[in-house]
Amino acid sequence: MKAQGHPDYHFITVVMTDGTEFRTRSTMGQEGARLSLDIDPKTHPAWTGGEAKVAERGRASKFNQKFKGFLG
């Protein structure tokens, strides 16, 4: 394996939105770097179930609203 052909794989610290931290390996930055997340699985509606508004704004709901009386 060529040394210059692969990025350095090292430990970094990931900081979640609630302040909790965990260590993982990554090619980002340098050894010991910190990655602070703005959105994570603890806060994002895609993982938490979120509000129904997210689904109501989709294309399927707009289509159904527009043609709700068309077929009968």
C-alpha cells in the first residue's frame, strides 16, 4: 500500500449538540481535533420523529391536496 495514496486515519473527538462527547477515528483534521455538531440524531426530526409539519410539506401531500376531489 502506498503511503502517499491514503489519508491519515486518526482519533478525533465528536461533540454532540447537548455537549456529550465521544472519540472516533476519522480522516478529518489532525489527531485530537474536535468536531462540534450543529445537528445530530438527538435533535433532528428525521431521527426523533419530529413534528408532522415536515411530512405535510412534501410533494405527495401537495399533490393530494390539489387533486383531492378529482376522482370522486
